[in-house]
Amino acid sequence: MNRLKGLDLYSLRLLLTLLMLSGISVSVGISSWLSTRDSTHQIEELFDAQMLQTAKILELFYQNEADLSRPSLGPQILHVPDSQVSTFAEKADALKLAYEHKLAFQIWSEAGQAIVLSDNIGRQPITELVQGYHKKVFEGELWHVFSFFSTKNRVWIVTAQQDDVRQELVSQIMHNAVVVPLIVVPLTLIIVSLLFYILFRPLKAFERELIQRTPNDLTPLTMPLPKELVPVRRALNQYITSIARFIARERRFSADAAHELKTPLSVIKLHQHGLETLVGDDPQLRIHLAAIDAGVVHMSHTVEQLLVLARVDSIDELNVQSHALLPMVEDALNQLMPQITDYQWDINIDSDFYVKCDRFYLLLVLKNIIENACKYSPIESEIQLSASSVAAGVEICISDQGQGMTPEQIASATERFYRVNENEGVGAGLGLSICHHIIELHQGRLQLQPRQQGGLTVSIFLPQ
């Protein structure tokens, strides 16, 4: 049982949503990481190739003129203005290109003399004149450097690039890899939630139909459902059909048993009267006859209740009309004579108070409840009957000063064959069950509430 309660704690819709979002998040995360890693590698290769290409272009356009190789003339300086542009997002004009100040080159003679320099990297070799790629820190900035020896012109060509050029591109790629999932995942959550809402609507409609069904509605379910829910509907219909057959068999047995018992009880009652004339005044025999009489009365009451139950169960349609309530209450009291003579009655019902009901069956309910109030209340106690208009209907209350009922007993009171005290031997436990069923057929409610001053209040709500 505890395991079943645990299974009810999670939502299938929520679980599917979380699984889908987890899968999407993991996929996007792995894809973003791989994309960033591959892009970083490709950016490194691209810029390294660019540095190599720049070195070869410088070699192509370099003229090994004698005056450039003379130390007395000094190196030729290329001025690189600082465009004050630090990121790709900032704009630069045609003469001050973005990132120009982060690119540099040097040309050195084979003897180590400076021939051509860009002034944004100083007049000293930025790296050892060793062919290949290097990383050097110059004035606090990390530079990627490529050294290339031109065998044609017998000079060293050095190209350099600040590291933040590459890092910004990597950062932009990583930023896009993070920002896009932050937009995609919530959007996916909204779309998935909307899709699940649409897909689960038949299930919610199925739930509503089951909840709105009355206990007496045992017709098969016919609402259209997705193919996945058709087996559930089929299983429920089989279950409903089985219950309907069982209830029909039970009702048939109760009705047949009640009819079969009427004749033997009449015979017993007849012979009991015959014995009363034969035994005379013998006290011992009178005790046995009294016991027979009590048993016959009890059995006759049970049979009558069973017959009423069979009749109520077979009701197809009520004859609901507007009736004055006070005459019905008076009829119920008159039919219960002389049981009611030992009690005080407080009837607070206006003569012009009307209710919409089937008079025969509501009278049956009033008789049962009033009889119970007399049965479980002390002699000379007060029994109150009142009626009032409430929202969308009327409420009839019958209050006694008897022993009352506990919340546990109230919860089971309308079950068939339930008796508050099994050892009393009074009643068959069918009266409140019959009343509850009749009031339900009226689309009303039957409620039992213990009174603070002792006793019980039975409230009948009938829609108007």
C-alpha cells in the first residue's frame, strides 16, 4: 500500500518534460562544448596560417636592395596607429582598421640587423631568430610569433599577433554557444509544455467524465481516445460491465429473498397467534412466544426494507413535482404512530414552504430518518424538524438528542447493512442507505453531523 502511495507522487507529464529537457540540455551542452573546442583549434590554425602567409607575402615583396642593408641608414619603420578599437564589436574607419595595432612584423638581416620594423612592437627582436611558431610576452601582452628565414633574400621575417585577437573570437563563439541554449531551452520548455497540454487533453477529459459519473451510471465509456488509451477504456468497460452484472445479481437476490421470506413469516405469525390462545397464562411459555414475536417483527422489518431497497434500485425516473413540505412531515408522523407519542416535537416549517421532489420517495426518507431519531433518542427528549432556503436549493434538518455518532460511524452510516451497534439487533442497516440513494436520485445530498449538545443532525439538501 505504501508503495502504491509513492507511485502517485510523480506526474507523468512532469517526468516526460524533465527527461526531454534533460536530453536537450545535455545534447546542446555537449554540442556547444565540441563546437567551442573545434572552433578554438580551427582559429589557432587559421591565424597561424595567416601569419605564415603574411611572412611569405613580405618575402615576395621584399627587395634586397643594397641601401636597405646598410646599417648606417638604420631600419625602415612602419608606423601603426592605435585605432583605440579593442573589440570586434567596435567600429573602425578605413584608415584606422580594427586590430591593426595588434598585428606586427619585423625583418632582420642574417647578421641580426633590423631592416624593417612596425613600431607597435619595439626595436628589439620579439623572439629568438629560430624558425617556427613561438609565444612571447611583450610589455605585458602575450604575442603569437612566427619566424621565417628567407633563403632567397637571406633575411629573417617575423610576424606577430596579440593573443587577445584569438581569445575574443573564442569568447564570442563560447558566448553564442551559451546564449543560444539559454534562449532555446526556455523556448523548448514552453513548446513542450504546450504540446503536452494538447496531447494530455484527452486524458483530462477522460478523467472528468469518470469523476462526473454518478455511482449508478454503469453504462460503458464511449468517448473517443488516442490509441494508447483505448486498452484502458476497454479494461474499464469490462470492469464496469462486471460490476453491473454483480450489482444486478445482488439486487435480484435481495428482491427474491425478500419475496420468498414474506410467506414463511406470515405463516409463523399466524401460528404464533394460534399458540397464544392455547398456552393460556403460563409465564414460561409467554416468554418464548414474546421472543418469537420479536423475531418475527424484526424479520418482517428487514424484509420490508429489502423490498423497498429493491424498488429503489430499480427506479428509472422520479416523478419530481413541487410539493408542500409540512403536509409530508405530518403524514410521516401520522404513519409512525404510536412510536412518536413518547417524544417532544419542535417543528419549524412554514405551511407555504415547497420542495421539488418525488413525494412518495421523499416521504419514505422522512419516515426512515424520523424513525431512527425516535429509536436512538431517550424517552421525552426533543426532536427538532426545520426547513430553510439555501443557495440553489432547500435544506431539511432533523435533529435529535440521542447518543449521536462518531466521525468513523458517520463515514460508514450510508453503507448497506451497516449498523452502529452490531449487538443491538435493531434494524437491518438499510434505512440510511436507502435514504442516501433516494436523495442522490434527486441530485441532492444527505449529511450527518454530530450536535455539540449531544445527538445527531441529519441534513437533506434538495436542489430547486
